[in-house]
Amino acid sequence: MTLVAEEVRIEVPVSGAPKRGVVSRLVSRLGNGFVQLVLALVALFWLVPVFGLLIASLRDESANTASGWWTVFTKPSELTLDNYADLVANQAVWQSFLNTFYIAVPATVLVVVMAALASYALSWIEFPGRETLTVVVVGLLVMPIQVALIPVAKLFGAFGLFGTITGVVLFHVAFGLPFAIFLLRNFFTGIPRDLIEAARMDGATEWVIFKRVVLPVAKPAIASLTIFQFLWVWNDMLVALVFADQDSAPITVALRAQLRQFGTNIDLLATGAFLSMVVPLAVFLVFQKYFVQGVLAGSTK
């Protein structure tokens, strides 16, 4: 008996390349040059208010009241630096500008340093209650600032901190730490465990590991946190309005106090607002490289 084996062919459909979305196909057809042009136009559109604020700060009150800032292109003689000279001569505004530095710099440095140490402990040091403490810290993110204003104000009044720069700094540090720890801990846990264990096997202490292993790797995350914290404290008005007095008020509160009863005082407000915007912009430009690295690192983990 002869058995004849029949050849059985099984056709496996070959899947083609994945279909691209409508947006990606449109972008590929239009070309990168067109996309860059659109992005440039969007950036210029967002810079129009900044440019208008700069022009308004260089015009006197009568010119700003009579016409819009765009008329300066036909009347360039309206530009003057007298507003900046008056701002420097205004002792209240100038002192508030310095107070903003006294508040923003310590609040940023303390939050970054304390959050980095706490995040390392919550990520790589084993101790009882570590997970519970992490959950508590993350849970503090949902607490609104408005809930703590009155209780903390009473507490600061009992300790003599109400109406001082120290009280404002402590409040910013307390409410900045939960987000800072949450951000840095997520980054620290992404560091390879072999890197930490190798340093421990070589006899390195936890401080040495934190200083020479973790911190160099975490520069992008720390730079991102520095930018976020500094911008939040620098632009804050609610906390300073509640806890700071006239002598310790930052620039945001001082500019609010310069509003006239029957006028906008645009010459002083525009000048002060533009100067207060230059400092955060400079901070962002300094840490821009690390900020981009932090964003890209978070997107690829």
C-alpha cells in the first residue's frame, strides 16, 4: 500500500506597513518646511502680547491712553526710557522687586534640595513605612492652597511669622514639596538598580551614591523642577497677599497696589510687569537644555 502525501500550502497573509494617521500623512506631504513655518507663525503669535507689553512700557501714560501700542510704528518718537527711570526711583516697587528675589530664591533652593534628598530615600533606601509615606506625600498633591490659608495664618501669627518674608517662604516650601518629591521620585526610580548596587558593593555610602551617582544622572529632572518651582513662586500673588505685609510684599502685590482709583496707571504697570517677566525668562533660558532633556527622558521611560 502506497501512501501519497499531498502537499498542503498554507498562505499566510503578509501584513503591510502600518497605516499612518491623517495628520502624519498630511505633514509628510506638506513637508517639514511648511510645518516649521507654521510653528514659527504660532510662536510669533504668542509673542505679540509680550512685544506689546514692551512697547507699552516704553511709552508715557498720555500716549498709552490716546492710542494702542501698535501706533508706535508710525510714531517712533513716542518711545522713551522715562518709565524705567521712574520705576527705579519708586522705592516701594523697587523694594518689592528685591523682596521677590528674597522669596523665590530660598523657596526654590529649599524645595529642590529637600525634595532630592527625600526622593532618594523613598526610592533607594529600605525602611519601615516607606510605601505608606510615599502614598501620603502623593495624597498631599490634591490639597488646595485655599484650605490652608486661614489655619497657617493663625499658626504663623502665634510664632511671629505672619507678615514676614520667612513666613511666605515656609508656606511655598510646604506646598511645593509634595509635587517636587513626586516628580523627582518618579525619575529616581527609573535609574538602573545595577548602578546603585554596584556603588554599594564598592563600599560607597548612601551620601556618596546620592552625590556622585544619582545627582549627575538626575540633572534634567532637577532643572525641570527648578524652573517649575521658581516660576510658581515668582508669579504668585495669593500667598504673598495673605502672608506678606507692606514691607515684605513681592512685585505682584506691589503692582496691584499701584492701581489708581480712576485710572490704569499703565506706564508703571507695564514697566514693572515686563521687568518681572524678564527674570523667569532668563531662568528658563539658563536651564533650557536640561529642561528639554528632562521632558524627553520622561517621554521615553
